Amino acid sequence: MTQVKPMRADARRNYERLLKVAAQAFAEHGEGASLDDIAKRAGVGSGTLYRHFPTRQALLEAAYMDRVEAMAARAGEIARELPPGEALVEWLYELCVGSIQVRGLKALLGSAVTDGSAAALTVCGTSMKAAAARLVEAARAEGTLRGDVGPVDLLRLAHGVATASELADPEGGQIRRYLSVLTEGLRPGR
């Protein structure tokens, strides 16, 4: 078992500065924000950025980790407040809204459910898949969700709804309508 060496104080400050600046840059420019610009704005060299975050994906995930964890936790809160089918739809709505409001988040969540490969199994993806799995299981048990729809299917569909809604209205005004169309197709045949 290898022990993780604690970060030096200066390395910890650099790490935290990079995260703060990255979140601001992604909010301003989306997931394609310049990594060199992020390093420069944080007052560090590119080598320092890449030492902490070897890929753009790693930086994006670290910058949005708290937000993603909050979205995943929200699934449990909604499940305690609403019946399973309604909870699932409400969580999908909030997920879509968050994906549109926070530039770069949609790309992060989308990449987490792109395929089943190890590369897609990010911490963010794992958290969101677990939240979706709990809601899917409850909705299936209630009889309001088809048995052949899994958590990853649902997250992919939510990504599609967010993308379609953003194309129709950058403020996300079509999300409820598109989710309604989608959820009609997710119900078991009668």
C-alpha cells in the first residue's frame, strides 16, 4: 500500500488557485478555455498546471467536483420529497438546468457517460451514475419507468435534452417541454 504524501503549503496554494481560476475561465469561455491562460492567471507556469492536472478533463472535473457532488446529492433530497417517477423527472430537470447554466459542465457530464470504457469512469461520472441508479431503480419499482432504461441511458438522454433545449433557447426555457416528451417514451407500455 502506497502512502500519499501531503502537499507542501505552496503546492496546496497553487492547486487551490488553479481550481479557482479554472472555474472562472470555464464559466467565461466554456470547456475550451485556454489552459495556458489559466496557468498565467493563477500565477504559475504551465508545468505546474500539468503536474496537478495532467489533462483538461482532470482540471474540468476538479473545478466542478463540488457542483457535481451537490447535483448527485440533490437526487436523494428530491427522492425523499416526491414519488419515484416525479423525483426522477425533477432531478433530470435540475440536471439539465445546471448543465446549461454552468458552462463546461455539460461537456464534463457528457464525457462521463460517453461509453463504458475506463476513461469515462471519472469521479464525477461515478457520482452521477450512482445518483441516477437510485432514482431509476425506484421508478422501475413504482412502475413509472421502462425496465430497459438504465442510469447511463437516462444521463445520456438528459444530456441530449439539455443540448436540444439550449439550441432552442439559451436560457433553457424548453427543458420542461422536452423532458415531458422524453418521459412519455420512458414509461412502460400500457
